[in-house]
Amino acid sequence: MALPDYEGWACFVAVADGGSFTAAAAALGLSKATVSKAVTRLETSLGITLLHRSSRVVAVSTAGAGLLDEARAMVAAATAATEAARGDRLDLAGPIRLAAPMSFGIKVLGPVLAAFLDRHPAVEIDLLLSDARNDPIAEGIDLTLRIAPLADSSLLARTIAPVAASLIASPAYLEKHGTPRHPLDLARHRLIGYGHRQRAMPLHFSREGEEATVLPTGPLFANNGDVMVPMIVAGSGIAVLPDFIAAEELAAGTVVPILTDWSLPQSYLHLLSPPSRLRPARVRAFSDHLVDTLKGSCRGANERYAALRKG
């Protein structure tokens, strides 16, 4: 059995990602001729065309597109193996791609990243903030922070900590419209919806064996919580939000938690990574840093919010 042509696969991936042989050569530190010969050699051995070339553009063929994800995974695994072998003998250095929810990144991650970069100045972090669910493998993301139930997948997951959430409203809204005493009372109120995919996600409440479900209806639905906070403060409605999004307002009393004797489904902060357990030393170190640091900060925040709920 012939060994895989790792150089050919690496050059193919670099051309596909860079969009040209020139860009691939620069990224790999090789000559353009070397990259071209490596891809041609690989195509000859496979008996298929991976790249369509013209005088102006290079495009991935249909056959090449079908193999590109596997090729990226192969190259990433080989790179990780090399870096893991050298990692214990070298200072941490190189790029790390981290994806995180928008609001969580803005509210929480700054000090966490600063502390890691201060200890490892040769590391470069590419932070991608988005409330859309990304595909870490296809997008070449090393680590992903996610606050959501985890679907079945090949991704490796580490559960970091629970994330507290509250049903909140402004004192002005409650004074004008009354304070709900039971979740079913919310049907008579203006609920501002928050979520990532479905607009009408029901709210589930439980209390000592009793359960209640409410379908939000109101003037706004948003996939980002930050835009909702000023509306809640202004008295536009009631919403369920993770406590870290409205931390300042909760502390100041411009919004208050309601129905605190009822529980909402518990959410958790997870750290996801591609399925290969062989990762560069810098990624392993950063993963441990995120877990250790965020576990402590989430625990402290949850304790503060619990005290607010108790009044």
C-alpha cells in the first residue's frame, strides 16, 4: 500500500484556501513551481482533477470539493502531530482560532484572553464572535465556546459551567402592567423573544413538581441579547436572558428578576474542538486556560445573581 502524498494534499488545501498557487506558495514557504508540481503529482496518482486552472483563476473541481474537508483534516492532524511533538520543548507560539457567542465574548472574554496572551506573547488569537452556529471543522476553528444544548456530533466537548438566566423586567414596566405571579400570567404581558433559530421557542418553567409552558408573543424577537437590554430597561416588555448579558442592569436595579421561585431549564457553557485529540501544545494550553478561568468566573457570577434573586 502506497503512503499518502502528504505534501500533495497540503499543497492542494493551501491552493484551495488561498485561491491561487501564488498565495499557497507564500503560505507554505515554497516556490510556486513546487506547489504546482505537488498538486499535479497528487492528481496523477489519484486519477482525478482536483483543481481547474486557467490563466486567470484556479477553481476547485467537483471531485476536489468532495475531498477538501478530509484533506483539511489530514493536514491539520499532521500539523498537530508535528507541533505536539515539539510543544514540550518550545515556547507556545502560533495562531489559535476561537469562536464564541457575541454577547459572551464582549462581556466576559476580554480579561480571559488578555491573561493568556500576557503569559504567552508569541501566541496569536483569532477571535470570531457570532451568534450563528459555526462548523468548527469546515471553518478551521480550533476551539468553540457555545451556550446551547449540544447536538450529536463528532466534536469533542468539555462542559465548563452552568450559565444562569433570569426572567427580567424593569420596575417601571411592572408598576404599569403588574408583576406576574405565575408563568401563565405571562400570556397577558409583552414578551421580548430571544433565541438563535426558532422565533417562537416556548418558555418552560418548573417548581416543586409543577410545570408550566408559555409561548412568547411580543413586539420583538432578536438573536442577540444586547439589543434587548435597553428595551427592557425602557419598559418595553419582559424577557428571559442569560444573567451575564444584563449584569450591570441587574446590579443597578434598572431591571429586576421576576418569578424567582420558578426555575428555567439550565444552560451550560461548553468548549468544543474538532474530533482529533492530537492538538498543538498552544491549543491544549489555551483550552485548559479557558476551562479553568471561565469555570471560576461563571461560578462567582452565578453566586452574585443568586443573591440578587433572593433580594
